[in-house]
Amino acid sequence: MTGIYHHSVDAKGRLFIPARLRDELGKAFHVTVSIEEKCLWAFSDENWEKFSDKIDAMPIAQQIRMRAVYSHATRCEPDAQGRILLPQQLRDSREIKRSVTVVGAGKRAEIWDTEKFQENDAVEVAPANIAAVFTELGI
């Protein structure tokens, strides 16, 4: 998944998911907390299963540390207008307010509060950071 999309959460907690990402996420998908960043992750059912399989293969002590990934997960099905309901607890956990940025991030999408995304993106898009990433990849 790729791209950056700007939307907003409405008064009922619904968020429009761009058609391009909906096509890749499927008719239903899972949204959960990210592991290290202040965003939510959205996985297609297929990628959620692969992600879950990796967690299930971990030693039990590591699985326990991943509890929040499951306990805060929700299965989403976009309505006819392409909106999903983002539960309040998920929005609160990542300080997502009204203005939202949805980002394609390879095998998943990320849902950010726009202000937090802009702060993070300013660091990540810096030429020195991009160069470091390409160096790590051996490019």
C-alpha cells in the first residue's frame, strides 16, 4: 500500500478509507495499535493472519507483550460510503482527534492524527534519513 491521504473523523467516530487502500485492505480488515509509534495499523484479513501467525510462533513471554495488539484490535467493514467506525479507545490510545492522515505502508495502512504524522514525516523524509534507509537496504 502506498500514498498519503488526508481525511477527518466525523462526530460519530467514522473515518473515510480511500478507495485505493480499501481495494487492498479488502471488504473487511483489522485495525489495531501500532507497536512503537503513535498510529493505528490496518491489515487485510490475509496480512492479519500472517501477522498473527508470527506472534503465535513467539515464545509465550514475547506473546504476552503483544497482548495489546489483540486486545485493542477491531474488525472493520467499510459502509457504502467507504467509512469505518474507529472505536473511541483506539482513537484515544493514539491521540487521534479530528484531522487524520491515512498512509500506505507496504503490507499495511497506518492511521495517524495529522499533527503527529507531520512531525514524524518531517524527520523520516529528511535526506539523511532516506540515505540511511537505502544504505541499510544495500542500495
